[in-house]
Amino acid sequence: MYRTHTCGELRLADKGAKTTLAGWVQTVRKFGAITFVDLRDRYGITQLLFGEELNKQLEENPPGREFVLQAAGTVNERSNKNPNIPTGDIEILVSSFTILSKSSVPPFTIQDDTDGGDDLRMKYRYLDLRRNEVKKNLELRYAVNRAARSYLHGQNFIEVETPYLIKSTPEGARDFVVPSRMNPGQFYALPQSPQTFKQLLMISGYDRYYQIVKCFRDEDLRADRQPEFTQIDCEMAFVEQEDVLNMFEGMVKHIFKEVKGIEYNEAVPRMTWEDAMWNYGNDKPDIRFDMKVTNLVFSKQMFPNKSTVLPEEMFAIPPWGGGGAEAVLAIAVPGCADYTRKQTDELTEWVKRPQIGMKGLVFIKCNTGGSYKSSVDKFYSEDKLKTIAEAAGTKAGDLVLILAGPEERTRKAISELRLEMAERLDLRKKDEFKPVWVLDFPLFEYDEEGNRWVARHHPFTAPKPSQIETMISNNPAIENTAEYVKHPYANIKANAYDMVLNGNEIGGGSIRIYQRELQEKMFAALGMDKEEQQHKFGFLLGAFEYGAPPHGGIAFGFDRLCAILGGSESIRDFIAFPKNNAVRDMMLDAPSTIDEKQLEELQIKLDLRG
Ligand code: ASP
């Protein structure tokens, strides 16, 4: 037997007990004739005490950092106790030891506060995984996994595995492809999600399916994305949107409770996509804090039913681009009226960064004494500043920040600025969890480059029943590209929903189309002719002819959910073996070239263009 206990197990109550431990050497400290070794395993750290009688043996076989050591001895009360670790009251008086495995000097010290930097961590990920921080993350991931499974199992869901070598599934990204040796010149695609399979399973009668499953998307590099990631993928038959929302907010509440001990008993709030864009500037609002956007000027095309809070003419002078700005949007930042010149200058630079892309920033300070100071004093009387500030819902002491420019960019920028200010004011608390459903997304998005409609979610999403007619009876062609927002398609809403948690989309899904005819219309609206439809989705269209039940589902981003619950920004920290920002596995040094022989078998000749 290699060990009788783990390194996290023994306590003062075990005093006098015989024990054998095995683990990794964290530190070796020599004090005169005696030597202390901290021995670590997955469960904790226990101090070993080697007395004088073992000196000779230690000299012949000195254990170093990260050696794998087995030590037998007796549990002893420590004279110098360590209250910071659970085993801190005891130590093991070692009677014999064996070095089971030696270690080279590790490239970084395996301690909580030394991680050696990103590149080294990734290259030696197996060592990084020994660190407490990373271990805690993987444990949390497993807890989320267990909680999701137990909930879904309790609700009669069945986990079914679907294949990884498939034909393309459109989820808006590029496919990873795998050449087939047996079918030269032909390729499989790795699934961007099991979308079509889970729909087929509904047709097969498995009315509640889930799968914790890998998905693969060859996306352009964006911070904190992984080319392979994990979803909690779910589908249900005989459901309407309401059923799906209830089922899965139940799951999220169960996870909160099991993993974080949080009782979240109220209903998850709901918000339409339009309201999210209107009040927060984006469709994944962080509702842990308020600071809503005030729409001083905006396009009536995007929000035909809203009216301005102030007359638009008020903004028809510089610095709003002489009235040319499509959108003028404001937020009121609580308690920041005392910002110095330096601070407002720095914020101005911040909004001008290419990622934000604004030309400038206008501010109004609502001083506690009742006066108003602004960067546009030249153009506005104090009275007018007051009117604008009040329209933005300010209190004394607030700082109004105003951005102006093209509508889409300005909305995005104000939402980023809102998050940034909340970050600075410490309003984005890591231990607070505020989910919200965002509903009624547009069915289509306009792709300017291709001058065509693309599915905002994916092409299997059903339109709102009341708008099916609009979709069927209108020609998708866009005559005047500049005016695409006026096309009836721009206003068709989908039966789709996202769950947003603390400003991150953690889940998204929809009620699906289940009639062949409507699905064909949808493909056609996306510019797919009959032949292409048949080539790509013949199997699904065919299946719709054999009794397809109404169905819908959702998929949760498992890595992201874990990261948020773990209070981290980075999904990488919650994946055992992630890729780096250049989509490389630093440890394996992958991707890599393959042998000439492998290429030959695949009958592939490389021609690397450019
Ligand atoms: N397959 C979708 C996705 O990966 C989720 C869904 O519609 O259920 O985003």
C-alpha cells in the first residue's frame, strides 16, 4: 500500500497513529540536525519531520522540490503550530522514507503566488495544474458538471452522445475540418454544436435530451475564446418558450445552490432584446448595477416606438457633429462629479482607443452645490446643461458622460464605458450573481458585405408565430442596402432567448422550426437554393416528413459559467488543457505539420498560398 492517509487528512485527534503518506515535496527546510519537508497532494499539505537518525539516508538520497516521496511514521503534535492549514496542528515523525520518483528543478515554483507567467504555465500545464488556484477551478468545474447532471437527470432528461465527425453545422463560425483517408478529397467537419442531432433526437422521440459536449469553432482570435469549448446542450419536445425558460432557470438556480450555496428563489428577470439595447447599449446587460443609458438622440429606425426625452434640435450644434450624429447617448455615473481634469482627460483618451472608437467624450459635472460644469460650456448655458443632466436621471454629485456618433458604434461604446465606470467604482462584485433572460431577438441580421440576410441565432430558429406570414410573403431581396432597416425582415423577431449572467451570455437557444416547408423558406431567405439546401440539410428536411414534434432548446457555455461562478474573467483557467491566444497548445506544440506519409495516405498535396 503506497499510503494510508492523504496529505490533507490528519488532525490532532490522530496523535500517535501510524501513517504512511505519499505526495510531492513542496519545500525542504534544514534546521541543524533535523529536516522539515512539506509534503503535498491533491488534498493538502502535511509537515514531515526527519530526525537525526535519518540524516545519513537523507544525505545519500536528498529529496528536492517536486520529488515524489513516500514517508511512514507517527502523527505528532507540533510545537510550532500553523493555523493557516487544516493539518497545521500536527506533523509526521518520519521513521522511514522512499523516493518514488525524482524531479528536475521545476521551471516555476509551484505555489499559490508564483505561476511563472502565462507562457511557462501553458507549456508546463501539468505542473501548473498542481497549483491550488487551478485545482480549485477544476473542482468547481466538476461541481457545476455534477449539479447540472443531477438536475437534468431529476427532470427526466437523457444524455445522448452525438458524433464529432460530421457535416458542417452552421452556428456562425468557420468549421474545423478533418480529411477522410477512406474517402479521398472528402472532409468531415467537427461540430460547432450538436444542433441538428438534438433536433433529430426529438424526432426520434427522446423528448428531453442533454449532453455535456465539446464544440469546435474556428473563430477569429478574440480575447478569452477557445477553439474547442464545452456546452451543456439541451433540447425538449412539446414545449413553448415559457416551458424552456422555466426548466432552465431551474437548472441555473440548482447550480447556484449546489455550487455556491446561494438560494435564488425569485423568478429570473426578463427583458426584451430591444429594451436591453435601449437601456444598456448591448444585448448582454450586467444588471448588478443600474447606470442605464439615456437615449438623447437615436435612430427611429431601430427604435420606431420610442421618443426622445429632449428635443433633438438641442443637439444639432457642435460638438455633436453639427447635428450629424446618428446617436447621442449618456450615462450618469454616481458620485464622480469631483473628477479632476486629469481624470476626464484620461477617460476621453479611453473612449478614443481603437477598440472603443469614439471621436471624443462630453461630460457634465453635477456639482453638489447645484452648479453644472461641462466640457461644452462654450455651447450650452448652465440651464441647458441642467436640463440635459436631469434628462439623464442624475443626482447631485454625479458625472454625466455623453458619447455621440454612428448608432451601432456609439451604443457599443456607451455600453463599454458603462462597464468600465462600474469596474472603477467596484460595482461589478464577483460574489454577486444576477441572471437575466433576454428575449425576442431579431430573426435576421443584415450582412453588409454579402448584401444578404443571415440568421442571427441559427437557421433552425422559428420566427414569432405572428410574424411567420411576414417572412413568407416578403421577398428577401434588399434593393437599397443603405435602407436595409426598412425591409420587413429587419423587424421579424425570433422565438429565441439568451440567459445573461453578470454581463456575459451564458446560454442561448430557441424554439425551432419543425415543418419542412417553413424550414425551406428559411433557408431560401438566407440565400440557399434548393440544391444547396438538399446538399447541406437534406437529412433534416427529410426527417421533418416523418412526424416531427414541436421542439426547442438551449445550450449553456459550460466553461464561461464556471469562470463566472469562480469569479474569473478567463475561461482558460477553468479548462485543464487550454489553447493560448494564438490558438496553440503550447504543451503539445500543436497544431503542427504532419508526416509526408500521412499526407500521402490522405492523397493531399500541400500548396500553402501566400
Ligand atoms: N446550438 C445553439 C448554440 O450552440 C444553441 C441552441 O440553439 O440550442 O448556440
